[in-house]
Amino acid sequence: LCERFGRHRTILLICAVFIAGSLTCAFAPNAVGLALARVLLGFAVGGATQTVPMYVAELAPMAIRGRLVLCFQLAIGVGIVIAT
């Protein structure tokens, strides 16, 4: 998707998937609906984890590019640990 539509549009699509998954979780009528919504959110997290660091690396100045990508990856890791 990134190569075909660009990173910015792909990130916007991932945001829409996050919103749809969150709303589906909030209004899930039963456990199966909640599980399917969580799968949808899992795809959004996976897409964001792959797409956003590339986008940040493309936009960041060369002097701080590595630090910005590292901070993003660190924030993802810490968020996963806290959520667990």
C-alpha cells in the first residue's frame, strides 16, 4: 500500500481502520464480535508499526533521523509492555 498510494495516504487509511476497530469494540454485541474487532485492531497496529517509522525517517532531518525512529519504536515497545 505504501508503494502504491504513498505513506501519508496509507497512514490515513490505517487511522480509519483504528477508528473502525475501536468503534466496533465499543459496540460489540458479544464476545465473537469483540474478538473480530480486536483482530481488525491488530491489523491496524501491524500496519502502523511498519508504515510510520518509514514515514518518520523520510521526513526527519538526517542529523536526528535515527533518534526519532528509535523513539517511535521504543514507544511502541513500552506501550505493548504496559498493555500486557
